[in-house]
Amino acid sequence: MDQIWAVLDNRDLSMVYQRKSGMDSLLKVFAVCFTALLLSLASYCEAGAAITNQTQSTTHNTIQAAVDAATAGDSILLDTGFYLVTQAVTIDKALTISGALEAATFIHLSNARSDNVFTVNASGASVTLEKMTIRFGDYGIMSSNGNVNVLNCTFQLNGYSGVAYSNSPTAGSAATTWAANASDGGAIRIANSTSSEIADCTLISNDSGITLEDCTNGNIHDNSITGSNQSGIHLASSSGTGSQGCASTTVSDNTCSTNKENGIKSIGGLGNTITGNTCADNWNAGIMVSHPGQITVQTSTLTGNNLYAFSGKGLTGNAGGSIHVTGTTDDAGATWALKLLNNTISSGSTGGAASPTGLNIESAPASSAISVGNSGNGNTFSGVSNGVDILVQANAADTTVRDNSLGSTTGIQNDDTGNTLTATYNWWGDETGPGGAGTGAGKTVSTDVTYSPWWELEALRATATTFVLRAPTVLGPVESIKVYLDLTSDWGSVSSIGTRLTYDSSKVTFTSLAAGSGVPSSWSATYSETGTAGEIDVVIKDANSADNITSAPSSLEVLAVTFSRNAEACNDAVDFAFNATAGDGSNMETEGRYIKRVNTQSNTIVEATTTNTAVSGPTVTDYAFIRGNVNNRLSHRLDLSDVIDLAAYLYSGLTFSFDCAAAKDVNNDGAEDISDVVTLVQAIFNTSGVTIAAPNFSDPGIGVPGVVAGNGGSIASQLSCAEGETCN
């Protein structure tokens, strides 16, 4: 027991709980109880806590002995208890080490911060550590290679003694405290992994939190990281720049709070996604992105970050805003690109910026691509008191700001002198648009910002609306082609809906337009030809749109557009699509799909662009032209009776009004003539057990009683086919 007590005395665990003055007596009681608990656990383990290789059914006295005796792929179970290690447990093979219960399986390093608790060096192998509490190491888990998975674990006081920082820290006092009490270690550091998962872990008061360095296909999710001296989560680059870093790694659904650097920091890397995280009350930026290569930060909530201009180590540079972007990329294979989508940023402090800043784009190389929101995926800024929502200091020309809700004193400030920032379709807090250099009464905008048009209602920026072109899957040459425009939207109050359709005018001709079945009866359908062959603008409108708002269904058939085939192209595929060029939004009626609604406050029409995906419209083909609804039955059933009627037309010497007879050399005889029709018809009849003779042009007919020259068909009754039934 002496050794264990020495460890506790060396750690001075009571210091961990000294948070506020006036609580000393209570904290002492807590520390004594906590110590007693550990001692009881220690006694339990000494009495024979089991370390079992479940694969081999063997038991061992120490964790290291169990690892050394294991074969790659084995599973080791640690019973509940207190395990004291004097040096790192080294793992060099594929293993799974599991505690019986996360809250009652403790792995402690005896001489605090003198070594790691676990060191993994298992190149090419997968190691899983789960369901245990790891304390007092330099790193709790350190790996230089191998794929390490850490699941359902707790980490405390790794790389850090737990001595509290000053309640009113300065850069100098922070540096002093850190130097005396930290080892520059932390909870987890994994390098060069090709597939690591860190999930459902709790990290409290470590020097650093979760670090992945130069890893690929990493997955960090559902963890809670609080009170770290450095960043809560760090996607690190061994070079410290964009020439290295993590790739194809996801950081999702984590909570990073009260860390003394960034909540999440990403340096370099390629193709990483940071999504669904909550970062609150961190000393520096909630999310810091440096030297990014195609990084997406989305659906995250950042609150009360950027508290100080320095980190827990006393260093400056990472406190430019709630989201701080900086650096160039040094990776020749990476494009400097960053997307910030659907994030909520509120209540940030000044930190190292001149004023509280929600997003600070401090530096970026030429030809970078930064998207701060896009159609329907904007960010929400609020509560950045007397501050700036979006500050752009570099490369404004390659930055777009769209569909954001701006709530601070200054909405957007462009300090990249001489370069214009595109910031259209944002909500500025007032229907009149931005103030400052703008013309309205909303949040201030600086010069060199293109802000018009803007959203006159905040709800417009988040509209989720999609258009789909639809056509029957089977169409014959004697029928017109009808293309339907369907709409699905979460924005039901609209005054007009429209799009520009494109098609091949050498194959089809526009003939008519009608409102779809889901459109209110008071609405009208209109169209206009653009003057360019194969383009037509189609619109439905509420006749009273200037006076009121009509509530259209959230999902409806909007329009039915009819085309006729051109005879010379009757067997060709016909593609229908939306306008391929969306344009710049200055005239949405002729640049793509759009919806409009009436703003009754100002009696103006408000336009909303819609989800602009690369989905093309339907393709209508008719290579088997005998499938047409030749007999024009009201049911439009395409069945054997149509085949018979078509044969009767052709064999009786009648003129087929849509002459596709010689459009395809079906029988490969070198000629495109009536014999090809015979071949096709014969094939259909053969599948139905019906045989027809070769054509006899001196006595037209198909050998079926009742069919003679000039009859023209209508012979379904001869085969006992009733209306709408399939002939057999």
C-alpha cells in the first residue's frame, strides 16, 4: 500500500478540485473520500483482480505480461480494479484490451508524467482499447504507427498535474503555470494511422485532448473534451503546415469546452469534415483551421469562445475569432478550399482580434476557394456584441458569402483592400438590407462588398426546394411526349414557380403547356420562347400575387409540358433538362429554377433560388416503336392489341401517319424497310404463341379472319380481347 499512497501523495489529487475560494473544507472532505475509494480499489486488486486472455483462457499478473504472452488478434479483459503501472504498457501486435467497466477499471502511471500509460507500436495492425479510465501518464495513449481504436474510455490528468490556472490569467502567468505543471503530453496522440476510431470517450483536465497526426480515414466522434491546456481535438500536421496532415478524416458530434486553446484545431490535411460539434467557452477559437486542403466545417455550434488572446501555454495566434482561418497550403496535390455550412456562431469574445469576431479569414493564398454558406446552407451569427460576424482580411475575390443570417453590429467587413467580396443573398436583420456602406437599415457592411440582392425575410435563406422533371417511362411514336415538372418545398407560401427547360429541337417540337394537377385553380400557366432553339421558359403564377400570398402544397405537380416528335428523329433518345447555366442570380426567371413569394410588409416580390443540383431531366426513347398506343384506347394500355393494330395498319397498305417504318435495320439485311417491321412484329407474336405469315402485298392482311385491305385494324375482338385487357 505504501507505493500506492506515495502515488496519491505525489499527485496531490486534492489540488484537482480546488476551483473556488470558500470551498476548502468541502474539497478536503471530497479529496479524503476520493483517496479512500482509490485505496479500497487498490486493496481489491491486490487481492486478485483478474487479467484474462479470453482468447486463450489464460490469466496473468500484469497487463504487460498479458500483452507479451498474447497472439495477434487476442482479446484481453481487465477486471474492475486499480492497476498501477511503473512504465508504459507497450503493445506491438493486433489486440483488444477491454476493461470490465469504464468507471471502475483504473490504469494509473505510478510516477506521474514520466512515461505514457500505453505506447502502441504495431505497424499495420489494429489495436483497440476500451472501457477503462487512464490517468497520470505523459500521454494516456501514444502511437507512432498502427491503427488504434479508443472506445468508451475516460482520461484524466495526462500530461498535466491539475494545478489550477489563475482566475485572471495573463500570457505570462499562463506560460509559468504550464511550464511548471505540464509535460506537453495529453490524453491521446495517434500518428500515421490509416484507420482509427476514437468514440464515446470523456477527457477531463489533460494537457492536450485527442490528437491525430498525418492520419487517413480517421473517425473522431461522440466524445466530451473539457479543461485541456491545449486544443480539445487536433488534426495535426507533422510539418506544422499544409504539406502534411490528416486526410479523409471525420470529426463529428463531439463536445469541446473550456479548453485553454481551440475547441477543435485542424492543420493541413485534405478532404476532412468537421460536422455536428459543439465548441463552447474555449480560450481561443472554437474551431481553428490552418492551411486547409478541401475542408468542410458544418452544422456545428460555437458559443462563447475566444476568451483570451493567448493559450494555456501562453502562446498567441489562435484567437482570431470563433472560427479562425489562416495559412496557405504547401501540398501540391491539394487545393486550398474551405466550406463553412449551417454553423451557428454566437457570443464570442475579443480574444486576439480587434473586436469580437464570429469568422475571421486572416490569410489565404491566391486562387483559394472559400464558401461561407451556399444555397440553403447558410450560417447563423448572433450575440457577437459590438463585433463583426464575418471578417475577411485576405483573398476576398475568391470568397463567397451566401445565405447567412447576420446578427452583430457589423455583418461583413472586407479588409482586403482593392478586392471585392461577393456576399449576395444574406439576411442583414432588416428587409431594407445592410447599413453602413449599404443602403438599408440592417447590420453594417463595409465597402468592397457586393451585397445585392439580399434576403428580405430571414426564412428565405434556409428554403429547401427541389425541382424534378418527370416523364412516362414508356412512350410510343404516335403519342405526344408530356414532361411534368414536380416541386417539393418546405416553403409553401409562393406566388409563382418556374424554370427554363432545354431540349433537342431537332427531335421534338413544343406544342402546349398546362398547369399541373397540384396547382390551385386560380393559378395560370404561361410560357415564353427565348429565341434560342430548344429553350422555353415555363411559369405558373398566382393571379392575385400582388395582393396576397397563396399557400401552395409542399409537394405538387406544377406543370405539364407537351412536345410532339419530329418524324425524322422518331427513334432517337430525347433528353429534357433544366437550364444548365444557373447564372449569377441577377435574373432567376431565365437562369434556372426559382420560386417567388410576396413580402406583404413591403408589397414586393421576393425571389428565392432553389436547390441547384446537377440532376438532368428524363430521357425519352422509342427504339421499339411498335409499343405505341396505336389504337388510342382511353386506358393508354400498351399491350398486344397495339401490336396487332399496328400490323393491320401496315399490312393493309394504309399510310402510317408517323412514318418510322424504315428508321432501323432490325433484321440486318442492309435495308430499312417494311421487312424490319415484320421482324419486330413477328418477335412479339412469337413470345405470345401467335404466328403470322410473311406479307403478301397483292392481298394485304395478316391471316386473321376479319382483317382485310382497308380495314385498318380494330381486330382486338377477333382475339377475344376486351377493352383494357391484354390479348393472349
